Amino acid sequence: MERLLTKLCMLIVVALALQMHGNNGCLEKERIALLAIKPFIINATVIDDERNRTVESWVDNRVFDCCDWYRVECSTTTGRVMNLLLSGLLYESTTILNFSLFQPFEQLQILDLSDNYFKGWVDSRDPDSFRSLKQLKTLNLGGNRFSGSILSYLTTRTSLTTLILYSNNLEDFNPTQGEGLGNLRNLEYLDMSTTSINVSLQELGLANLRNLKFLDLSENGMIGSLQELGICNFKNLIELDLKWNNFEGHLPPCVNNLTILRALDLSSNKLTGNIPSINLLTSIEYLSLWDNNFEGLFSFGSLANLSKP
Ligand SMILES: *[C@@H]1O[C@H](CO)[C@@H](O)[C@H](O)[C@H]1NC(C)=O
Ligand SMILES: *[C@@H]1O[C@H](CO)[C@@H](O)[C@H](O)[C@H]1NC(C)=O
Ligand SMILES: *[C@@H]1O[C@H](CO)[C@@H](O)[C@H](O)[C@H]1NC(C)=O
Ligand SMILES: *[C@@H]1O[C@H](CO)[C@@H](O)[C@H](O)[C@H]1NC(C)=O
Ligand SMILES: *[C@@H]1O[C@H](CO)[C@@H](O)[C@H](O)[C@H]1NC(C)=O
Ligand SMILES: *[C@@H]1O[C@H](CO)[C@@H](O)[C@H](O)[C@H]1NC(C)=O
């Protein structure tokens, strides 16, 4: 009897130990992938509080679950890494972003690599690492120094609902298949402000993106009309920022169909004609139209009904 009890106790201990090192904790390949990213943080020339906190949290020790690591978020159901929030960590550490590092994170939904000043990217996987990131919804690459090739790399990532690319230099983007971003049909949020993008609106292909809720193309010197942009298709638009471009032509009457639009900034463009009855835009909370070539007197009375109580 005593022997049986001892055996049972041993079994329980073994089972517990297996659980601690097996089921519990993040997936081993994801842990290893995170540890491969860690040197990029350590090698940064400036080690600030955020980097310190991250480096101290990402300990190479199986006792600590990598799902508890700073800036790493896992799914509570699958235990897989869901969000990687690496904004401002890898700055100055290296000049090239290696997308292959992220290939093991098959259930990744948010990848934030903003403000890291990467000057380029590589992907040594064949066909490419992003094919395995089938669930990626949010990709933030703003505040880097990527060239237009990054856009070509992203044009088939149809799972994306949010794409943030502000402050990159996309001047040399050249949509070879004439597709532009038109394939990203699930996009709801697109920020391409201050990117020096220099393609026609047709080539950029945003008119297909009927689910857009937030669109920021400000400070690009873009040429074209609002109709060419596809404004009449964007029925779900909540915010539209086109300031500091060279948009020309009239405000199309369809803007009055943007019934949930809350913010509209068209300032510093070359728009002409009369300002149509924007007062029908009952949902608007922010409106800026200055520095255009609109005709006639702008009546503040027509805005009286816009102000929300
Ligand atoms: C970090 O720096 C070490 C030492 O200089 C170097 O061997 C290593 O390749 C660097 N790692 C990365 C990811 O830059
Ligand atoms: C980062 O950590 C190192 C060693 O732990 C420490 O010497 C340094 O002061 C820390 N830097 C900051 C900015 O907290
Ligand atoms: C990118 O990362 C992958 C996987 O870690 C590695 O095999 C490859 O050599 C890296 N490529 C470059 C150019 O650093
Ligand atoms: C691209 O840049 C060139 C040179 O600044 C300019 O002449 C051309 O109109 C631009 N094209 C578009 C589509 O913005
Ligand atoms: C506004 O939407 C309605 C219903 O979809 C449509 O019939 C009408 O032509 C649209 N008006 C403009 C100016 O686009
Ligand atoms: C402003 O709202 C009032 C009351 O809702 C309405 O009677 C009036 O016609 C509106 N004026 C304009 C210019 O839309």
C-alpha cells in the first residue's frame, strides 16, 4: 500500500513537471523566435527604459512563459503569440528588417514595428514569411525608412484590416501589375501620410477599398480628383485626411452620402467650385477646407447645424 502511494505521488510529480514544461507556457518555436529578436533590442546604441524593461523581461528560461514577456501578447485560448508590439525598440540596432524572423508566429494578428528607423527589409523565406501570417490584421510600419518595394511586398496581404505606413519614403513605388493596393479589400484603416508616394490615383487603386473607415493620405503632394480617389465608394468613411496635396476639381455631390463621416480635412489643396451643401453631413465634428480655390462666400451659417451639442 505504501509502495502504491509512493508510486502515485511520483506519478503526480512527474505529471506536474510535464505540465510545467510542456503544455504550460508559450510554444517553443515562438519562444526561440522571440529570443532571435532580442539581440536587435540589446544592440541598440541607446538603451532606454523601454528597452531595458523588454530585455529584462525576455529571459531565456523555460520557467517563465514567454506569453508574460513585456510587449508580447498571447491568445488565452490557443496560447499562441497574437500581438507583438515592438514599436521604438529596435531603433539603431540594425538597418535592415528581416521578415523571416516573424515566420513562426502563425497566429499573429498585430505586428507593430513602428518608429524603428529600418532602412530596408529582407525576407529569406521561399515563397515568403508573410504567407504563414494568415491572420495578420494590423501591420504598423510607420516611422521607418522603407522604400516603395515594401508596398509591392504587401499588395497581396488580404487579411490586413489596418495598414500604417506614415513617414516612409515610398517615392519609388511602381505598381507593375497595375494593382496597387486594390487587392487589400478588407482594409478599414490606411495611413500613408508623409510618404512622398508618387503614383496616379488609378495606380494606387484605393477606389476598390469599399470598407475604408479611416484614410490618411496627407502631406504627399498627390495629384488627381476626389472622384478618381474613389471617395464616392467609401460609404463607411469616418475620417478622411487629404491635407497638403494637390487634389483638384470639385467636391463631388456624393460627399453628402458620407453619412457617418466625423472628420474631413481637405486643407491646402487645389479644389475648386462651390462648396456643396456640406451641411447635410450631420455627423461631422471636424472640418477644414482652408487654402483651396473654392468659389463664393463661405457661409458659416451653413455650418451652424454641424456643431454637435
Ligand atoms: C549584436 O551585436 C553582436 C556583437 O557586436 C553581434 O555579434 C550580433 O550579430 C548583433 N546582432 C544583431 C541582431 O544585430
Ligand atoms: C538599463 O539597465 C542598465 C543595467 O541594468 C543600467 O545600468 C542602465 O542605467 C539602465 N538604463 C536605463 C535608461 O534605465
Ligand atoms: C533572416 O532571418 C532568417 C531566420 O532567422 C535567417 O535564416 C536569415 O539568414 C536572415 N537573413 C538575413 C539577411 O539576415
Ligand atoms: C511624380 O514626380 C514627378 C517629379 O516631381 C512629377 O513630375 C510627377 O507629376 C509625379 N507624378 C505623380 C503621379 O504624382
Ligand atoms: C447617394 O446614395 C444614394 C443611395 O445609395 C444614391 O441613390 C445616390 O445616387 C447617391 N448620391 C450621390 C450624389 O452619389
Ligand atoms: C438646421 O436644423 C434645423 C432644425 O433641425 C432645420 O430646421 C434647418 O433647416 C437646418 N438648416 C440647414 C441649413 O440645414
